Amino acid sequence: MMVVEVESFFGVYMLYCTNPKFKGRIYIGFTVNPERRIGQHNAGRHRGGAKRTSGKGPWEMVLIIHGFPSDIAALRFEWAWQHPHSSRRLFHVSRRSKKETSLQFHWRVVSNMLRVAPWNRLPLTVRWLRQEYRMDFNPCLQPPLHIPVAFGSVRAKKKLSLPSAGEEGISMCFLCKGMAKVSEKLSCFHPSCGMNSHLMCLARYFLRSEPSHLLPVEGNCPSCHRSVLWGSLIRHKNGCFGDLEEIHPSASQRHWADELQM
């Protein structure tokens, strides 16, 4: 099976316990490296695993939500998924019913999460890592169209270092006419369009009709006027346009979406 590689990976995963003594238990966690993290969980607490999973394995990583703009955004999502009844965004989610398995309940929670702000505006991907655990969205809980469902393994890819200031290409921002470095610009991915823009300039342009929002979902290219998804522009920027994964700046950089309140 093909393994998709993603740079600057920030994901929130769901583990399923297959140990007959604890079978069906669920654990929600955050990771920047899914392959390494599942190994740590199954190796035990002394090898970097979590206290709640140590000694209860084997565990399988069955689902991961990725495409978060930073570690902060992913950690906030993790906390809400772990504590849905303490999150002010999820007051409408009812408690687990007697007929629900833990897996079904956690799937219902995350299905609701993907439909509410701010998560419903992030360019996320829902990825089932194990087909045998796959569940479909309830018809009433379908995610926004820009959040795709993917299948198969994913691997964190080492991010290539950016060129030095003297080597970095500079182009003119289509919107503000200022100079934009490679690290701070977005480009239209349509072959006949050569539009380059500062990330922030294009975000503001897309949000003209939604001034109360911070993160765009889609808009029309200011040059070729064709509709583009914000997540597709981010994928194109990071050389992963052929895949579903969303790729963003490294955790060491403060991201403009980090101010979203949970």
C-alpha cells in the first residue's frame, strides 16, 4: 500500500486497543510523526508511550485528522476531542449512549467537531489508517466539502531547509505590489496563471465577504478569477498538490491561525 509523505505534519489520532482484556478502549493523542508514535505507545511508557496506554497494548492507530496549521491548533483539537463535554464548542454533543461503543462515540464527537468553528474552516483531512475500522459519516453530520476523507498510511516527511535570504527568490505581490519572498507567498496553481501574492494579502482578499473570519476556505484568484480552495493553495505551495494532505509552516513559527479560540 502506498504511504503518503507529508511535510510539517501535525495530526490528532485515535488508537484502538486490541488486547482482549481491554479490547475496544480508545485513546486520543497528538503527534508530528504517526509511525514513531504508535511504536512508542506499543513499547510502553518507558519508551515514550502514554501512561493510559502503557501495558494495555497492542494498540492500532485507526484514524488520524491532519492538516492543522500548527502544533497549537492540533493540541487544541486534541483536547476538545478528549473532553467534548468541557468544550464550549461542543455543548450540543450528547454523552455516550449505552448502545454506543467507545469507537462509535469518538467518531460521533469528531464528526460534530468538523462541522463547528473554527475547525470547519481549517483545511483538514480525515484519514482512515485501517480500513476494517472505517465508519461513514452520519448523513446529518457530513463535514464541509473542503475536508476530504482519505485512506492509507501517512508518514511525516523531513522538511527541507529554506534557502538563505540571499538565495531566496522574490516576486511581486499581485495585490499589494510589494516584494514577496518564497516563504511568505502563495501562487495560483492553474497553468495559465502566474499570480503570486503574500499569504496574508490573499487571505484578506478571500475574506472580503466574510470579514468576521480569520481563515479563508475558498475564493476566486485575483488574476485568473477561477475558484480555488485555500487548502489547495497551501498544498501547492508545499509541493504536495497531487495528494490530499495539507502542509503548513513548522511548529517553531507562530502561525496566524493560532489565535483561534477553542
